[in-house]
Amino acid sequence: FAAATRRRNEAFSSDIPFVQDVAMLMDTYHSDPFWAELGSRCLNCTACASVCPTCMCFDIVDELAFDGKTGERVREWDCCTNPQFATVAGGHNFRPSERERVRHRMYHKLNGFKEKHGSMLCVGCGRCVDACKTGINPIEVLKFFDEKTRGAHDAQQGKGETNGE
């Protein structure tokens, strides 16, 4: 047991920051330019979802047979980084830009599911990182939040020292 516990603990990367209150941070930094930079790298290839063990989104399509009279309803794999994913009847797209789609994916993995069901969807396996040709990484998001909260904490500490003098 001790050896297995040690191996498990050693498998965790110390490069991954421990960030609390991801939900609050997602809302606080919803419009930050960070998301535009991250989104600008997204190729909309959906490779991240193809390898993610927790991605479960799908679409329902009707496939017509060659006779034009019969067909079948089919469930297809889909992904929130797919440009058509948030398109509804009438052609309106709730997430038309890569920025919005990447932010939504990270929000869902790190916060949305947790809020409803009590645990994050990101299990830290790194498959999406390996699959992404542009290096988009959930750990980047956690590091971004870590920097922002650390910067805010440091600014508040400096502010407190100034007020105390």
C-alpha cells in the first residue's frame, strides 16, 4: 500500500497549481484577453474531445437512405469546440468565436459540471494536451487563474502595507 501510494503521489505534477474557487474565477475573468489568445490558437479540429475520457456531447442527425423514402436517426459524436455545436434553429450561434468555444469547454470541464454534480470533468490525464496541435491545455487555465489570484493577493498585501504606514 505504501509503495502504491508513493507511486500515485509521485505521478502528480507539482507544476499544476492548486486553484480553489474556479467557479468564481471563471466568472471574474470571463472577459479577460487571455481567452481571446487561447481561442486564437484553436483549430476547431475537436481532437481534444476525441480523446477525452469525460466528453459526452453528441448530436442527433437524420440520415436519408438512397431510396429517399427511408432513413434512420443517428447519434453522432460532437464537441463544444465544433463551430456548429451551439447553432440553433434559425442559424443563430450562441458561441460563434473560437474564444467563446474554448472558454466554454474549459468552463464546462473545470466548473460547470462540478457545480451540478460535485466533481470536475477534467481528470488530469493530459490526453487533450497531447492531441492538441496548438498546445491548448487546461493547466494553462489553472496557471492563468493562479497568476491572477496571486497578483491580486500581492497587490492587496502591498495596499495593506501602504495603509499601515
